[in-house]
Amino acid sequence: MNKKLKSTFKSNEIYIFFIIIALGILVQIRSGQFFTGNNMVDLLSAMIVPGMFAVAEFLAIIAGGIDVSFPALASLSAYASTRILLDQNYGGNVVLAFVIAMAIGALLGAVNGFLIGYLNLNAMIVTLGTSSVFQGFMQGALRAKQLSVIPAGMKEFGTNSFITATNKTNNLTSILPYTFIILLIVCAAMFLILRYTIFGRGIYAIGGNPVSAHTVGFNVKRTKFFMYIIIGMIAAAGGICRVCMMQQMHPTNMLGMEMNIIAGVVLGGVALTGGAGTLIGCILGTFLIILVQNSMILLGVPTTWSNVFVGIVIVVGVALSAYQSIRTEKAKSKMVKEAA
């Protein structure tokens, strides 16, 4: 039991959880509005799209890579699918929007996967390049512009309430749309894949040491290829959720999210070197970033200062994560020496 407790307190997840609780209590004391039902709903709603993007980025980092193209990929997939449905005067449910967007996302993800997996090119360089290509294609070839009208099925999916909460103090009502279920499905699917499948174990093994992973039988190139396809599909689904929730499609409003998402993932204890980290930590780290942004609003802090506080949290959190990783490596080295 003592070993389990020590192991728990060595993990980043427990510290992030305590920070979240402490920050919530602090904001509640100052504003009196943090633990209200509508604020909890607002936090969960704000977590939907960043949460899906974080899961996608988590896969890339765990495998020892990175992906900075997912906002552009999500934008292109969501814009193209919305535009297709509008041009066809589609009036059905939202399922077809997800199918088209995720098919496009899979295709774009396959481009990343081929270049990184089969050609063994640097993941940062590749995704920086494809991000520009995806943006350029959307704005150039497709002549993307804001779509203020979206198909009825998408609009309904983004406005129908899964949970509704009203603040009795100020009578503000907040809704948690059904897009939250998509986030839950993505998290559950990735948890099962990473924990119980050979493919999931291969992702961790490749991140730890690709040579060793190949030696024990994992197909490194194929695993990376299909992993980036999955990343593309998750990002595209997140893009559709964003369009549904905003009730419009703006080609550029998802661009620039990558830095906060990557920071949230690393903040949750996911090693930038790959091979170590948990999905729970990824979600908690991303939630902490969302929480800080929300808390600054509740405290009436100007947006410019809000960005400063978010930056401080990211720097401190990543530094603690790095320190934790160094301690873990030293402990492993010590155990190896003692065993020898």
C-alpha cells in the first residue's frame, strides 16, 4: 500500500488535480461564482474541442513525435464538409457531416503519416509544412470564407442541451451540448486502444525506443502511419464539434490553438521525449489551461493579463514535469546499478 501511495504522489496527475481543486477554491472565495452549476457546465463545454485536440496530440507525443498541423487539418476538414453539405442543400442529421469530415481528416492525416512513418522525416518539420499546405489549400483553392449558415442537422446538434444549468444569483443559463458525448467517446476509445491493444502498446513502445520496438516485433512505420490517420480523424471530428457549437464556420478560428494544447498535454505529465504519460494526465493538464482562462474571466482580469497567467502556469507546469522526469530517470538508473 505504501508503494502504491508513493507511486501515486510521484505522478504528475495528482499534483495537477490538487492544483485544479486549489484554484477552484481560491476563485470561489474571490468571486463566489466558481462552483455554480452554470460555471461547471461552461467549463465542460469549453473543454470539448480542446479536449479532443489534446487526445490527438497526446498520441503524437507519446509516440515520440509531435503534430502542429491539427488546427489547420481540423479547419480544412470542417470547412470542406460543411461547404459540401450546404452546396447539396443537405437537411439530414449531423452524422454525415462527421463521416465526411473524418474521411477528409483521415486522408490528410495519411499524408503526415506517410512522410513521418514511411519516409522517416522529422515530425515537427513535416507538420509545420503540412499545416501551411492545409491552410493554403483552404484559403486558396477553396477560397474559404466565413459560413454564417450551417446545415440544420449541425445547428441542432450544437444547440440541443445535454445538460442545462441556471445560476440562481444572476439567472444566467448555460447548456452543455451533445458534442460533449463525442469527447467522451473519443476518450473512452483511446483509453481502450492504448491499454488493451497491440497497436496501443506499440505507440508507447515506439515513443520509448523505436529501435527496441522494432526488435520485439512492432512495425514502426505502419504504426506511425495509422496513428497519424487516427489523429487526423479525431482533429476533424473536433472541427465539426466546433462548427456545431459556434453555429457558423470561420476558416481561421481554430488556427493557433496548437501551443496551448501541446502545453496542456505536457503539463499533464506526458513526456516530450515520448513513451511516458497517461490519457488522464493529458485531460487534466488541458483542463487546467481551460480553468485558468475561465478563472481570469470570473475575477475580471483583462484578457492581456489572462494570457500572462496562462503562460506562467505553462512554464511552471512544464518545468515541474521536466523535473519529475529527471527524478524518474535517476531512480531507474539507481535501480539498474543496484541490480548490477
